[in-house]
Amino acid sequence: MKRIFSGIQPSGNTHIGNLLGAIRHWAAHQAENDNLFCIVDLHAITTPKDPATLKTHTREVAGLLIAAGISPEQSTVFVQSHVSAHAELAWVLNCVIPMGWMSRMTQYKDKAKKQKESVSVGLFDYPALMAADILLYQTHLVPVGDDQKQHVELARDAAQRFNNLYGQTFTLPEPVIAALGARIMGLDDPTQKMSKSNPKPEHAVFLLDPPDAVRAKIMRAKTDSLTGIRFDASRPAIYNLLTMYELVTGMGRPEIEARFEGKGYGDFKRELAEALIEHLRPLQARYADLMTDPATLDGILHKGATKARSLAEPTLQDVKRKVGLG
């Protein structure tokens, strides 16, 4: 079985884009591979976070992963900071990865433009920590959105460079991008990927939104001035909403277009909202049950971290020995 590593930040409200673009794919294919699902709280603090809120979001994300179908019996679910090897390997990789490689990371450049002088060294170094996350477990496949593909490629380059310098050590990882749903866009701006960190409540449907909130957000979602409800990539707003409808209903595109032939945006949005509500209902029920028993969630995360440490330690010790540490 190939090993898969997937990370998700506890940086805000987990939204429908996270579920449709990543989490549900993880759950659907977890029996086929050896999976590690990590709540990457070390990555989260690359931008300022309220400590209590970060802890709350970390537990919330863990609960949502399990509620969405990630099985602790089939997969390893853990919190990044509970396994110190992530930070240790990141430092070693810092001493191997050239500055030029890091400077080319487009996500850093985009965020640095917004944050200017307040941008942290940690944000610049984010790709090195992500490389450590991946390489620590001899990962074969890394499911990511297309905005993270460059980071996986850097991890692969770092692995090759280390292997060339010190001998065969790391497996070379490959990015895996979902064919459908990998890039769900914002409800308020279909040119920007849906983001947990966007502060506007109308930007995304959150996984724990009550039905009335889902309806209100979808009815306010941006469309366009044209008529006809069709899968037309040149019309990004309606295309984004139709993609969500396709993913939560399982209907084919011709069937969807026929269903809404001659109907307006209002009719379509009302059906989309109800489809999303029904899709989220069982997840929200399982999450509510899990949160009533915090000891169970703590036990899952403790067991996951123990398993992750047992997998990470041989790689870390091999790296330290080869570079002369310890």
C-alpha cells in the first residue's frame, strides 16, 4: 500500500470547499492506502492566532475529519505539534534548501504583498515545514489543491538534494490533484479560491452552518447578468455553484442542465441550498455526537500521535545520523 500524507490547517472555519475538494476524497479512498491525516497547527501559527481559538479550531477540525468519514481504525489522525519530529526535520531541511527555491514560492509572495513588513519568517519558511511533514513519513502521494502543488514539488526537490548529498534517505513524493472539486471558489468572488481565513461570512458555506445560514449565503452568492444555467467555465460564478451542486447530488452535467432548463437563478439557488443542507446533515449529527464525548476524541488524537511518532522516528534518526547530529 502506498503512503498518503494530507494536512489541513486549523486556521478558521472548515468550509464546503475543504469537504468537496479534499476531505471526502480522503474518506472515500482511505481503505486503498496507508493514510496519515494531520491537523497542521504549526503551520497555522505562521500568522497571528489567538491561543484559545487555535486550540478550539484544532479540536473542531479533528472532529470534522472523523464526522466526515475518516476512520481512526483505517487512518492515522493526529495533531502536528504532538509529533516534535516535524519541527526537528524542518530545521535540517532549512539547512539544505537554497534560499532561491524558497523565494520562488508564489503563495509566500502573494501573502507578503498583503502583510508587507509584518510578514513572519515562519510564513517564508512554511514550505520547508511542509516538506518535513511529507518526507518524515516516506510519503508516496500528497493530495493537494493546485495552489499547493508547488510546495509538494519543493518537497520533492529537497528530498532529491538531501539524497544526493547524504545518500538515499527520502521517498520522492508525488502531488495528487482531484479531477473534480479541487478548486471550489468563494461565493462572493468566484475568481478567488474559497478560504478558511477569509473573514467575510458570505464568502463560504461552513460545515457547521445551520440550515438558515446556508440558505442565506447561497441566495446571496454572486452569479452573472447572463441567462441560462449551464456548465460554462467562462462564467465562473454560475460554474462554481453548478460544480457544488454536481458534487453534492452526484447528478451528471447534462441531467443538471436539463433540470434547470428555462429556470432562473433563484430556483437553482434554492435547490442548491437544500442539497447542501442535506449533504451536511449527517456530518453535523456525527460531529455533535462526537463533541459530547471529548475523551473519545482525545483518545483518537493520542493514539494517532503515538502511531505517527513510531513512523517518524526512524526517518528522523537516519537524517540526524547522516548529517552528524546526536
